[in-house]
Amino acid sequence: MEKFCQSCGMPLTKSNQGTEANNGKSSKYCNLCYKNGNFTQPDISFEQMKQIGLEGIDHGNNGAIKKFILKLGYPMQLKNLSRWKK
């Protein structure tokens, strides 16, 4: 299993894995991004995903310094995930 969802970059755990078409657990994507073998937002752009992720960091319960660091590194992390590699 990947350490991070290969679509949004969220930490991937056994409890938040997406599902494949056969109802098996996805080893690459979280349940917010992937259900029943398909992306939940198949037409989302990289920029839209980046904005959603940055907003998620803002709404998280980390302190200001950790949020700053996470937001600084998030775009670089996102572009290296398999969904966004070109």
C-alpha cells in the first residue's frame, strides 16, 4: 500500500482506502478520491486538486507553523503523485 493517496496526497491508511470495481480495497487511492474503481471527480484539474488540498490543510487542526510548512510543500508533493505525473 502507498503511504499517501496518489490523487490528493492525504495519508493513506487501511481505514480510508478507496474501493476497486470488485469492492476490494485500493492500495493507491483514498475513499475521498476513488470509489468502485473510478475517481470520484474524474475531470478535476491539478490546480483544482491543489486548491482543495490547501484548503484542507487550512481547516486541519495543526498549529500555524506546521500548516505553513505543509502548505509550502504540498504543491511539490502533489505533482509527484501518480495521478498527476505526465
